[in-house]
Amino acid sequence: MGLTGVCWNGAAAENFFSHLKTEMYHHYEFTNRLSALSDVME
């Protein structure tokens, strides 16, 4: 993340979270927050 108002500011972060949701989040059911956190950290 960079300065406020720079349009390409969050492109890398948005891309990362987009891939995280597409490849992992929508394919698994998590029983609780801790299991989701540990799976993301793997």
C-alpha cells in the first residue's frame, strides 16, 4: 500500500485477495475462525 489517492496503490493487495478467494475460500467450509486462519497461513 502506498500514498492515498494513487490509483495503482492497492493493485497487488487486491490481486492477492482475489486469488485467495477464488482458489481457497470458495472451495472450503471452515468450522471456525481459527481453522480458516490456519488454512490461510499454510
